Amino acid sequence: MFSFVNMEKLLEEFRTKRAYQTIKWKAASGRYITLADLKKIKSKFDRFYQFEKIGESVEERKIYQIKIGSGPIKILAWSQMHGNESTTTKAIFDLIAFFNHYKDHEEIKKLLQQITLVCVPILNPDGAKYYTRVNANHVDLNRDMQRLSQPESSILRKLSKEFQPDYCLNLHDQRTIFSAGPTNNPAVLSFLTPARDEERTIDETREESMALIATMADYLKPELENKIGRYDDGFNINCAGDTFQSEGIPTILFEAGHFPGDYQREETRRYIFLALISGLAAIANDNTVDFHKYFDLPENQKLFRDVIIRNVDFEGSLVDVVIQFKETLKNGKLRFVPIIEKIGQSIQQIGHREIDAQNEKIRIAGEELLIENVVVNKIFLKSTEIPIKME
């Protein structure tokens, strides 16, 4: 019989960063992940797992599914429904590499006899190519699950009807602005069990997904204490998660967030991977904690900004300058462009990076005035040059 205790022992073998490196799929890194990255892992593992084309995007890029395991419990997962949300795709690559690395391990054999996992690593390959949330028709696929006006959302819907999953895992990235509750802790990971109706009814299906989220959060707490949040569960039937939950399928939204200093989200991918493997183990062994623990996770708030310069002398007053990075694709490379979002007194938000101007004026390189909505690659404080742009 599959043993969650034995699986935990296996996970402990590579919980450390050093051990994780032995299974990490290193051919994909950073935030710009496209079909070319998927093709690399497909060429490596095609003989071990079932990679299958299930359709094409608006611009006729291939959409693949990967099938792992042969068990009776069916799990459907999809990533990069929003093309610029790639961290969970990297974690899926790690999951594939993990299963291959441990393919002869007894506990992994037993796990894959309990579950059948079907993953769509890149549902929106056009959006991935252009690094956009929307598809090539400028449609948000996660608001198209009722209209099914786009080929990509229709492909996911068709797959769900044919596969008839027992669980759905909806994999996304979230912005750097989120905190885990009203605290100075960033929401490195966030989860949600979507509502199934306007009343946000908590039925057996939602209890099941709540319990699974609480189990994954418990597993991650030693490393992410107070850095795991949950989203508001306002109902929107046009969203994928709400649609599947309303049909009685326990559905979980994963959101990969910001780990301090990790704008490439290489740390966060590890936590998503650990959440996935611990969640799969809990499903296989029907071993979850009390669903009420889901409500112990704090609800996300928008308390963070990327950079805040405090105590700036501006026209005779002391102000704070808020800078937010805009993710921009240029010549195939993703750049984080720092833009002044707001100038104001005693700004309550928290900066992932904070600079104290100590009541002095600052000068922006290349700009005559300190104003909002301008790019600020570096500032001059007294005679010191301080870079803002990330290299």
C-alpha cells in the first residue's frame, strides 16, 4: 500500500536547496518560458511519458498534454493559461524530472499506480511567445470558460470532458504586490478553492479542496511560515476554477508569488514543486488535514511595491517615491523596467526594497523633474549613484 509517511521521508531527501538541484530541470530558467522550452523536455522524456498534441493555438502553435501514471484517481493540471505566468510551468518540468529520477523508487511506483496525472504545461503558447496574459486574439482565457470563444479554452474544456478528472489544479503566477494578510510578509505562494456559486457555498467538493490546500500549506510551513496566503473567493463562472468547481470537481488555484530578491522566481518554483508533489501524495493516500485549517491561511492584501524611496525632500515637503517594475519583452529577453508609480506623503505600502533618502533631494538619471510615470534606472542621492534597474 502507498504510504504517505514513506513519501514524506523521500521528500525530506531533497527538501534542501542542494538536494533539489539533483532533480531540478535546469534547461528552463527565468521568467520567459515558451514552447521551445517544452520541446526540450519532451525530447528528453518522450520515451518515458506520454506527450500528446491535443490542439493548436490561434497562431497554430502546438498545445501538448503529458500523461504520467496509470492509477484510478485522475488529476488534471494546466499552466500558462496566462502566457506571462511561467513559474508553475517550470515546476511541472521539475515534477517530470523528479518522476524520472525516482522512477525505480518503490514509493513512486506505488504513487503512480494510484494516480493518473494529465498536465498541459503551456495552454497559451501564443501568450507565452509574446509574454502576454492574453492569447493572440487579446482574450483572457481564464474569463472564457463559458463562451469558449477561443481554441485554447475550448481545448481545455474538451480535455476535461474526455478525461473526467477527480481533481483540477489551475496553475498561475501572482504579482509582487501581494502580502500574506495584513503583514510585512510577501505571499510567496497563494491558494484558493474557488466558489461554486454566488453564495460561496461550502459543500463536500470545496471541503475536499480546502483540506488538500491546508495539507500542502502544512507541509510547506517549515520553510514558508507566514508567507502563504489565500485569495478572495468571489464567484465568476467565466473562470476555469469556478466552472470546474461548480461541476463538482475539487479544484485548486495555485499562485506563484514573490520570494524576497527572487524576481526570476527560481526559489518560488521550488515551493510550487514541493506543493505539487506533497499534494499528489496526499491525494494518492487520501490523507489530508481538517479542511477548517484552510481558513487559518490569511487572505491576500495588496501591501507591497517593488521599491520605495522614503523621506525624499520634494518641493519643501517630505515624500515617499513608489517604484514598480514593468515586465517588458525586448529582443527575446525579459526586462524589469522601473517606473515611478506614485509620489506621496507617508505611503503605507511596503517596499521589497526600501531606500532612505534621509530628508535629502534625489535626482533621476536622464530626467529633469521628479514626476510619476517615468522610467527611473538609477537615482543620485547627494553624490552617490544608486541603481534601481535590475541587471
